[in-house]
Amino acid sequence: MKQLIPFLLLFQLAFNSSTGQMIHYPETPKKPVIDSIFGKVIADDYRWIEDINHQQVKDWLKKQATLTDDIIDNIPGRNKLIEEFRKTEQLASSEISLFIIREAGRYFYKMTRAGENIPSLYYRQGKTGKEILLFNPGSDSVSFNFLPSKDGKKVALSLTSKGNFDITTTRVLDVDTRKFYPDSIYPVGSIQAWSPDSKGFVYAELQTSDKHSNNLWKDVILRYHRLNSDARNDKAIFSRIHNPELDLKPSDFLNVYYSPDNNYLIAVAYPGAQAQNRYFYSPAGNLEKEHVRWRVLTTIEDQVSEAIIYKDKAYLVTRKNAPNFKVLEMPLDTPDLAHTTTLVPETDIPIGWIRVSKDYLFIQKTQGIVTKWTQYNFSTGKSEEVKFPHPGSVWIYCLDASTNECLVNLLSYTKPLTRYDYNPKSQQVSLSAFNVTCKYPGVNDLVTEQVDVKSYDGTMVPLSLIYNKYIKKDGSHIAFMTGYGAYGNVSIQYFDPLSLSLLNRGVVIAITHPRGGGEKGFAWHMGGYKSTKPNTWKDFIACGEYLITHRYTSPRHLIGEGTSAGGILIGRAITERPDLFAAAINNVPVSNPLRGENRPNGEIDAKEFGTVKDSTEAMGLIEMDPFLHVTPGVNYPAVIAIAGINDTRVPVWQPAKFVAALQNASTSNKPVLLQLNYDSGHGAEEKKVRYRILANMYAFALWQAGHNDFKVVQTK
């Protein structure tokens, strides 16, 4: 017996009832740290895991990753999923990036051909011109974003690797010779705008290249780089440090772009999540002056979400005295909301975005998950609704302000992305030369439903359902329920070919639209924001109850999923109603928001979730914190948490602490696993990495929800 004691100390034990086997979790010691937050005592047993550079933490993470890999590799059907993903995506000849950029008659876009692992950069001279390969990353681990110059002769590239999307190196490629300029800048957050003369560009300089530093996104400096010059001498044009007169904050997210006619340089400071952006402007020629002098266009009090300057007028989307937003026209010689004209009044359908072509202003409205567009003729003052072939999520983007040429992306749950050309003068919609057609198996058998679910407080919550029309609603089917509910984001309709691996197995996909999102406008966002955040996971729970009551599924077949900020949604759903779920997928999840300000974008997220520096908001953070609500002796569902070692937005310690608490607390004998990916960050662009991560999530959840193809007989 004495010989067994050291062995047992090395592991926490969980009996996996699905396999009849013991899971030996790595030992996770409790090292309590006690905090008093405005009089409330908080015990944190796993604060030590936050020090991810400590060797003990590295070793513990490695053991967790090895355990997860051993279990996942033993699930039947997992490898078949990966092969299905490959075959499904190869049915399309190519996959073109959602947005295409035209400069000087050249069309630039990222494209992945069938069978390729990562995208390359292509361009065409003219819409139907020959497709020319411009840049192939070479290494599978390299990702990039791009921005072509105004003359179409150069492309600035943001290069990074292994899912580390936020810290990049900027290089410039000559389009005609396909050779790089000698210029190389690091660390860069983003390339923002080329100058109208195409001799230089504006970029966001990061103050550190440490992906774990809490200063990563603080005091970003927007600089102007002239090609073939020393980047160390690049001029700062917009920052808190260099523009003290503008009263910018260290955590403001900064951006610079040109007006559609290239006459003005526009700067914006995004201070938070409430559509109260501060806009500034300066004549385009001032970029070459020693100091760019900015003039205030809008203030926080103006409550503006978007601003476009065109032909010496500003077009503003504002919620001031209009919760569903309205569009104002403001002359630049009197930049004050008191001198505006209402161009598009508020209605019961919230306004989202505006875009400009030569003769038209386009206004997007969101009615639940369906988007509608109106075009306003600058010359006649007439507004008309834009008609599309079928309803769905629609995005119109104007290629530039010198023409009225527009491209349209039309998306829905059961139809692949369709690209159209749109002529606003004739109002004709026609298939674009960039459209890629493809037929996928099982799509014709899919049906969709849009229902409203009564939440705990009587609020009606939209729920989207997709499933095979032949399934019987008898409670025997697995349901995959997902949600986000944060930042006012709208969960738009989108056809995901890889989801066919669920749908064609009889799984019901349920997409929730809880408060905190933007499906019903600004008030819907504020209904799941800071102290009202409980509505988000309670709406999610109500949707799960609806699926069970109406016999789409049952608790032993219900899978819940949340990604990123959706980690709060799924984490609190399973800690509040563990009996409702068979399995939970926590994908790169925010799982410990009380400690959220101790991560690179923590101060930015604090504007959405709250800060520990405010007594009311701190109590809200405690209430929404999944980690803090893990209770010993509770039968929690099976859980898999996914983390990327290069994630700068949700560092690995957030899901890791949640997993540690669940492994120590749960008495359900269901597995709690941490899938740690050393080749990804807050997602991945490489197909082989995405396939592996998605197959692991699906296989684990389907196994735990009782799908016959994924039943594990014996674990290692």
C-alpha cells in the first residue's frame, strides 16, 4: 500500500463512465490567493497558472496537452472527420477571400486552391483578366494580410506565423517584378492606409513584441513610412503620446484611413463598446507636413458609430436620441451635430453600416439575422431598397468612389457564399466573375427555422435552427447549440461546408442570438453588457430548454459551444445549469473575466465586461466569471477547452484555470480536457491546423453526446 501513495499523489482521478476507464489527470495543486474586492472575499486556488513562463506551469500544460491528445486520438471517427473536411472543401475549385480590393484597375484577393493548406495573394488586371499569383507564403505556418497601394503597383504585407495574428512584420512587394522592397518594419499591429501618391503608408506601431505583455495594445502609435527610408525615422501622425491635445487614452484603439475621394485623412479613436467613437480629420496634404493637425469631427457625446467624409460633407451613423441609429449629413465647414440634416431617420429596424460609391450612399439595416440595404442618390435625394435574389446576410462594398461599381456577398445558412456585381443605377444584380460555384452533399435536404424563445424574464430571444428535413423530433438527436452574445456583434447567416459533417449525421445545429449581441440593435447589446451580462447565458439556457421541450434533443444529447467572449456564455451556462448539457466546448474562451485586465487586451475588454476598479462593475465581473462559479461536488458535463499558445487575446491561462477547477470539482465522472495547440493563437489560418482543432472538438462532443460513430471502447 505504501508503494501506491506516491503514484496517487501524482494524479487526480476521474472515472469515465463513457468508457469504463479511469482518467488520470495531472496533479494540479491548490495555492490559494485571497483577494478582497470592495469587501467581497475571493479565493483563487490556481492563480499560479497565470505565470505561463514558469517551468512548473509549462510542465503542467504539457501534461494536460499530452493527456488530451492521448484521449482524442482514441476516439473512433475523429480521423474520418479530418478526411471529410478535406474532401468537402476540395469540392470547390478555390476559396476566395471575403473582400476584394481594387486599385487602378487591378483586383487583389487572397485565394486558396483546392488541396492547398494556406492562401496565396493573387491579382487580376480587370475583373475578368488573367489570374496572376503575386505572393505565395512558402511556409505553411505563415499568415498574412495585405493592402495594395493606390496606383496598384505595390502591396504592403503583414506577415506572421503560427496563429500569432496580432504581432506582424510589414514588407512591401512590387507587383510587376514580384520582388520585395528592402523596407521591413516590426512589430506592427496593422497596415492602415496608403498615401494617395502611393509613396508611403500608415501603420500601427506596437510598443512591445511580447505577446503576453499587458502593454501590447497600449499607446499604439500610428506612423507614416515613406518607402526606401529608415523606419526608425518614421513620423508619428496619431497617438496619445504625440497628440496630447486630443486627450486620447492609452487603451484607445486607433485607426487612420482616407476619405473615399482621397481628399481627407480621417483618424478614429474607439474608446469602448458603446458606439461612441471620436473622429478627427485633416486635409490629405497635411500628411507630408511636419505635424498633422487634426480637427475634431465628432465627440464621445455625439454617440457616433461610423463616419465617412465625401465631397466636403460628413455622413454620420449616430444613436444620439435614436437607439436604433440614424444617418446625419454634416457640412465640414461647421462640424457640429447642431448643423446636421437627418438623411435617414431612425426606424424600428436598426442601422448598421454605411458605404459610398460615386453617386450613392448605401445604408445597411439589420432585422434579426436578415440584412437589408437602401441606396440614397446624392443628386436626387431619392432612397430605394436594394433587391437581392434571396434573403440572408448581405454585404455591399463599393470598390472606390470614382465609379458606382459594387460587389455583393450574399450569405445564408443553407446556400454557399454567392458573389454578385451590383449596378445601383439600373439596380441590376448579376453573378460576379469572382463567384465560385459548388454543390455540396446533403444541402438539398436541409431546412431552417427561425423561432423566438421566451427567456427567464419574458424577453423573446431569436434562435436559428438548421437540420435535415427527415429527422424526427423525438428527443433522440444530438443538438449542437452555439452562441456569442457580446460587443453588439450580430451572428450573421453563413454557410459553413464543414458543418455538413454534423448535419449529415442528423445533428441539429442551433445558433442562439442572446442579449449582448446586436441582432435587435443597441438596446439588445446593452441587455448583455457589464452588470446585465447574466441575460446572455440565461438566454442561452432558455434556448437549450426550448430544444429539449420541443423534442429536438434531450439533455444527454445537447452540446453547448462558445468561442472567445462566448466563453462567458458557455462557462456560466454549464456552471448554472450543468444538468442541461451532455458536453461543452469552450473554444479559446474568456473563462476568468475578473482577472481579465491582466492580459494584453484586458483594458479593451474591460469596456465591454467591466473593471475591478469600479465597485458595481467588479460585482458584475464576479457574477459572470465561470471559473469562480465552479463548485466542488457538482455533476458537471464533459468539457473540452481549447487554447492557443500564441493567443494574445485570450491567453492560455484563462481556459487552463477553468479546466483545473473543473477537474478538481466535478463528480460526474465525465472527462474535462484542455486541448493546447502550440501552432495556433486565437484561431488558425492553416487548414490542417483548423481541421485538427475542429475535428477534436466535434469528435469529443459527439462521443460524449452518445453518437454511435464516436463511442470509445477503451482508452489508453
